[in-house]
Amino acid sequence: MKFVIISKGRAESVADKTLRLVPDAFVCIGESDFDEYSKVVPKKKLIVHPDEVVGIGPLRNWVVQNISDNTIVMLDDDCENVYDQSHYNKIRIENPSHVMAILERAAIASADAGLSLFGFTQMARPLAYRPFCPINFNTWIGGVVGVHGKDVEWDNNLLLRADIDACLKTLLKKRILWVDSRYVFIHKRFVGQGGNNTLRTMERHRTEIDSLKVRWGKYLVEKKEKQAIRLVLKVRR
């Protein structure tokens, strides 16, 4: 099993964020970022991809196909905290060994179930946690994406919303995936410098969302909440 932080343009912050929580992780970067990242991350812990590989879909495909490990956990580089929200009040998890144990146990459980994709809830609200359904089998995964094997493929044309498409394709083939609702990894999407910000435009978001809605029809629902857009999977188990 290998932990891989996919990062771009955030050499100054990656050590204080995701790498602090998962210190055993490798950091996957583009060729042009090597000099900056090598100042804060040991060179042996850097995985370098060609600069022309950009966007969620192409990057995930490159990582899965170029890393030999059968199980890979891909993490966003801006994760700030991990919470256990199975209690009345959520509990912040500070110990990196605890964080890595959470990742490893999700990987083991999902592998034992014969699944291809696993991850964690993106709902950072303890009141939304259902104690009798700690594992969700029919939602989408983002931020922390675990994969078993080399069969999962992301759409290379989707630079921002590829995870939703990959999860729907997995549900079509495997019927379920593994999402642990007890834990949430907090990171700030669509803000700050670095990452995919050079690719993020409202036009790009709209184009990819419209494409996914045509592709998946009634199984993907768009909800507008204040100034944000939330995409919800409507797949019955």
C-alpha cells in the first residue's frame, strides 16, 4: 500500500497540511515543481510526473498506472484536519499514526469486500452521521481516494469532476464502493493558490457538470446551496 499526495504549486504548505497528517506519504508533483518541493520533502519521497499531465482525471490515471503497488491512497495536498464524527461532538484526530491506521483499515476492509474504490465521507457534520449505517456504499469519493488494482479509469477529459464519473462507473460495474462515514478529512476546495486553480473557471465547471448530467441522467442530481453547487448521486443499492 502506498500513500500519495498529489500536489502542485504548494511546496510552502504541503508539509504543514496533508504531509503532517500522513508523514509516510509520497508527494507526486510535476517536473517543473521539483526544485521547490525538494527543499521541504526528501527527494526519495517525491514522485515526478510530466508537466503535461494536469487535471484530476489525467493525474489519477497516471498515478495508478505508474505506481506498482496494488493499493494506492491518493490524498489532496490541502488537508488540514481529520475528525471522528461518530460522537455527539466531533473529535479532532492529531496523531499521524491514528490517521494512517484509519486509512489502512479502510483499505483492508474494502479489499476484503472485493471493491475497487474506497474513501471517506465529505459531509463534515456530525448530525448527518447515521450510527446504524457507518459505511456508505453508493455515494462519491473525493479528497481522499483509495483504489485497489489497475482497473479503475478516470476520464482524461474531466479535469475537475473526474472523481464523480469514476465513482458512478464503479457503481455500475461493482454495484457498491466503500465510504467510511465515521471520519472526515477537512480540506478547502476551490480556494487558494496552487493545485488545480489554473484550470478552474466557472465555464469549465459548467461544461463538465453538464457533460456528466447528460452521461448519467437521473443518477446525478445538481443542487445549488447558497453560492455552491453540490452534486448528489441517486443510485439505489
